[in-house]
Amino acid sequence: MQNTTLQSPRAHILLVARNRGALELLESMLCWRGYRVTTAVDGRDGLEKFQHGHFQLILTNLSTPSISGWELGRIVKKSESSIPVALVTDIDFGDRPDHSPFDAIIPEPIPFDDLEYVVDSLIDCKNGGARKVNALECLCLGEGSS
């Protein structure tokens, strides 16, 4: 009999996106890297899953139906400011959007090789870790960061 050790997931991530194809691709990329992923196709579903789950990171886009990604970020930050919330978007906001509820803005498409570093950096920085997410050229910190 072989002794196999099951690894527990590295972190539990809530992924909220309207586009099912993009959602499934990002979910696959994250799962392949060892993360546990819960998905939602609209903001209301994402909010409900957030309220009933335990997540170390929330990734969303802006154009989620029912509740926008921006509003979802605001609600999450009001109730649990320690959870990092990142916006995944192809919109160029420049340096920093005003009154952003996001800890980071991750431009699409996300390079597969950078995904693990970006996700771990966001989680580590919120947990007092030493990684610096703003060291990544592809990552722009929002006002939600601390």
C-alpha cells in the first residue's frame, strides 16, 4: 500500500465574474495551482457566498449582474476589511481609481506564470507577510489596501 498525503488547499478564493468562459478558465488556473475556488456568476450570488463562507481572497470584475464588482468590494470591505479584494479587469484606470474598495487591480489577461505570485502576494500582505504586491508591474494597488 502506498502512503499518499493529500495536500490541503493553499487558500480559499471567491471568484466572481459574469463571463462564464473567463470564470472557468481562471478557476482552472487557480485550482491547478492548489487553491480552493468558489465561483459566482453575479454579484448577489457572490455576496451570499461571501456571507456564508470563509475566504482568504476575493477576485471580481466590474460588470457582474445584480450587484457590480465595485459595490461587492465596498460591501465586503465594510463587513470584513481584512480580506483582500482584487478587481480583475481589462480597463486601464491609470495609477489609482478614486475611492476604490479594492486592494489591487489586476489587468487582464492575467499571465499564468504571474497568477500564483499575485494571489499569494495579496494574501500574504493582508496577513502581515513580507511580500510586496506593488513590486509587480502588472499590479496596481487601490485605496482598499492597507
